[in-house]
Amino acid sequence: MKFPILKSLAVGAVALFAAGSVQAETLRVGMECTYAPFNYRTADGELAGYDVDVAKGVAEIIGADLEFVCQQWDGMIPALLANKFDLIVASMSITNTRLEKIDFSGPYRDSIGRLIGKADSDLNLFDDNGAPIAENFKGIRVGLERASTYENWFNATLPGAEIVLYDGSEPLYLDLVNGRVDVIMTNPMKAQLRFLSKEAGNKFAFVSPAISEVEFFGVGVGIGLRQGQDELRERLSAAIRELINNGSLKEYALKIFPFQIHNDEWGKS
Amino acid sequence: MSFDLSLIYESIPRMLSGIGITFQLMFLSGLLGLILAVILLLMRISGKWYLSWPAQVHIYIFRGTPILVQIFIIYYGLPQFEFIRDSVFWPILREPFGCAVLALTLNTGAYVSEILRGGVLGVDRGILEAGSALGLSARQKFIYLTTPIAARLALPAYSNDFISLMKATSLASTITLLDMTGIARTIVAQTFAPYEVFISLAIIYMILTWIIQKTFGRIEKYLSRYVNP
């Protein structure tokens, strides 16, 4: 070639251009960081859990860098709207009320609830078909997390129940042990790991079947993002489908539970 | 983000439904705190170390730690002990309301006793000497001379503390009580609209402060009727 310098310049320019285009976007991910086993800090201070694995898996597929932001649950959506971060990957169930404010990717985890009470108590709160017996809830104090889907389910299904609202799941367990509430409704996977399998929870057990009414609990847990980002939302959903279909999602769940916690149907687009 | 004015109109009545709890917390802790403060004051000025010393420890602890921490210790900490759950106090401590009143009372009692002590120390020596000259006993001097003057001197600072107490009742929302702040936090969690709801809440508290301020202003004027005619 006549102009070796020009050539090398051109190559350099192409390389630069290419580097520029693969320069990964950085997505800031909001989560509680205290919601084990889905998002929490290990003893070394590293973030870990199912949500964290999903966030990393998705980021790898769409080629983005991640930055995690810890945010209290009741301020999660306001913080997303205030642009404190770009995605919520915090075990947030997809519900109609939330969809009024934010968008969600496709689901990546089941969303169910179960009640926990004293193991030796004879509360008899549900009949054999798994439907709640309203009159047996009279005089029973139920502990719930504020603004959770469980609260909505209770208000609609059992309006007579005496509900006590908490700001996190640790205070729920504490007050159940302390006897301030008779039962709590919470995420069974988390309760199993953080409470029932521990010494503090050994006198307690599930006192209800799995409650999964789609009307209240939504189709599942998804990644939350601000509205008007349809292209990003589609990339996230496609990445989640890929994680389901290549078995990664099941692998993430088996690290923690003896079973998968998603629906394989979700992998079909 | 848009500012939804209609949400303010909708949420204010809901929050006002919690004003009863706020008032109950404020008046009950205010009254019990005042009684505690007088007891602590008498202990401190008794001149006996075994009375004055515990009072000083109480004041030091409750002025030296944040009220939120005190609430958490009483609410979450005390039930860790089996004997407390078996004691006669458990029916009170089981309820978040009882815990909140206890914490606010212990806290405001410590502050108010210091305010009252300032009032007592501010009483002019000459007046007490005049009392002695008239043949009043120490007890009579305390009741007829020190108490009314000290109350007048302490009132401005006390009204300040009462306003602090009113605002501190909002911390009860952290232990599941649905006072005005507790209801506001629930509305925020449902509507995801923190600005509208918390600003409305702030306005309600501001109005309450204004009312308390005006009320104490009147009492102050009444107590000073011989001093500033």
C-alpha cells in the first residue's frame, strides 16, 4: 500500500469507533440489599441472591455494566421515578397499581404468599380447598409489610382482619416471636430461609397453603423500569426468556431452594 | 414528575383520621412526662445524693440518646426478655401505643425536668429572703413563692418542648402505629406520591404547632398578668 501511515490511521479509527460502539451502557439497579435470599449482602459485604444473579445474567446478555443501589422498599418506586437508578430488580411483583407508575419486563420469579404462625396453635384459618375462613380471622392480629401485595390481598379478601403494618420483614419476625402478632403473611421462600429454618423460628410453621391469586399477586416478579423505554423493556424481557430457556434461571434458584421458582411457560415469547 | 393537587385534597382527610392517635400520644405523654419531670426535679433539688443521683442518670441517658433509638429499645428490645413478657407490664408493652407513650414520657420527662430546674434556679433570692422574713417554712416558700414564679419562667421553654413532643409523636409510626405519619406513609406506599402526601402532612403539623404556640402564648400572658400589666 502506498500510504502505510494512512492505513494505520484508518485501522486505528475503525478500532476506536468499534471500541466506542461496544462501550457498555451502565444500568443502575435498585434493590433493598437486605432481602435475603433474593438480594442481600454476604458476610464479606458482597451483594448476592437470586435478584442479583438475574440482574447480572440479564446484564451479560444485553451487554450492560451494572451498578447496584440500595434503597428501602417503601421508597423504591419513587426513587426509580426520581432517576436515582434505572431498574428495579428487587423481587417486585408486577401489579396493575404499579403498572400505572412504571413498566415491567416479563416475569422472572413466582409471586406467592403464605401465612406463618405458631406451630402448635390450632388456628384453622383455611378450609380444605385453601380458601380463608373469614370468621376464624376475627380477633387475630396479622402482621404485614406496608404496601406489599399481601396487604392488598388482605384488605380485599378479609376486610375484618386486624392488620398491623411493618416496614420490613425482620420486624415482622421479631413481633411474631414476641407475641405482638398472631400470624404474618410473607414470602414463603424467604421466610423458610431466614426465619423458619433458624432457631428463633423453630416454634413456628406455615399455617396456610400457598396463596397465588393473580389478581393480587400479579403474574410474577419482574424488572421494573421507567415508562417510555419500550426498547429497553423488550431487551430485558428477551434476556429473561433466554435465561429461562438456557436453564440459568433454574440454576440460580437451585443455589438456594430445592426447587425452581419460575414458570417455564414464561420462556415462550 | 407532576404534582397532583387533587391527591392533597384526598389524602388530608385520610391523614386526619389519625389525628386522634397523635393527640392521644401527645396529651398522655405530655401529662405523664410533666408528672415525671416534677418528680425528677424534686429528686434533683432534694439535696440528698441517693435521690439526686438516679434523677441525673435518667436525665443524662434520655437526653443523651435519640428518641428513635429509645423507642426501638423499648419496642423491640424489652420483649426479648422472657420475664418482661410474663410480667404485669406486658399488656402495655405488647401494644405499640403503650411502648410509644412510655418512650415519649421518659424522654420528655427528662427534658422538662431540666426546664423546670432552670425556672426554679431563676427565682430571685430576694423573694425567698422576704418569705423567710415573713416566717414561711421551706415548704411554704416552695409552694407559694418558688412554684408560681418558676412556672412562669419555665413556660416559654416548656412550650418549645411540648411542640417537640408533638412532632416526636410521628416517630410512633415506625413501630406500626397508624398516627397521621403512619397513615401518610401508607398512602405514599400505595400511591408512590411522596411529595404531595408528605407536604400535606407537614402542613397539618405546622397548623398544630401554630395552635400550640398560640395557646401557650395566652397562658404565658395570663401568668404574667401581675408582672407586665
